[in-house]
Amino acid sequence: MAEGDTLANAVIGGIASILLAFVPFSPVLGGIVAGYLQGGDRGVGLRVGAYAGVVAAIPLVLFLLFGSLLAGVVLAGDALLGVGAVFGLGFFVLIVVGGLYTVALGAVGGWLGNYVKYDTDLV
């Protein structure tokens, strides 16, 4: 993978976030990987980290969509349509908040990865 291949670096960072999901703030780690591999300036690192966050958010969104559909089907059979609507709204809020969390932390990680690559003596 060449430096500057945004799609490949974002996918690698997103997969790293997914594999490290058991670690708190794992989108930051995936963003660090993507930003470090990407190179460029801080803005590029920020962008590729956000893309890695989008890749990492895909399984989360699919899981929550499946949960909301399942809750809707189960509760639609009962006379609890109001409860189903509340569950649907709750799952929608979880999808939005979880997606924003993942993308924002991925962007922060991308910035940090770019910083580590170019502005520290760690490497």
C-alpha cells in the first residue's frame, strides 16, 4: 500500500478499529493507523481517519438496524405500537450517536497518526 492511497488506508484503519472493538476508544486507534499510513498534512490525516471511522461504523449501524427491525416486528404483532415506536426512536438515536462517536474519534486518531509520523521523535 502506497502512501496516499486514501481508500486502502481508510479500510485498513476501519478494520483495525473493528478488530480492537474490545478496547475503549478503538476508533482512535484505527484512525491512528489510517493517519499514519496516509501521510500528507494534518487535514489529510483528519480526513482519512474520519473515513476509517465510517468504515468502522458500518457493522455498528447494521447491527442496530437489525435490532430496530427485530424490535419493530416483535412489537408490531402486539398491541404495543407505542412501545415499538419508542424502541425505534431509541435505536435511531443509538445509530446517530454511535456513528458520530466512531467517525469523530476516527478523525481525531487520523490527526494523531499523522502527528506521530511527522512531528515526533517516536519513530
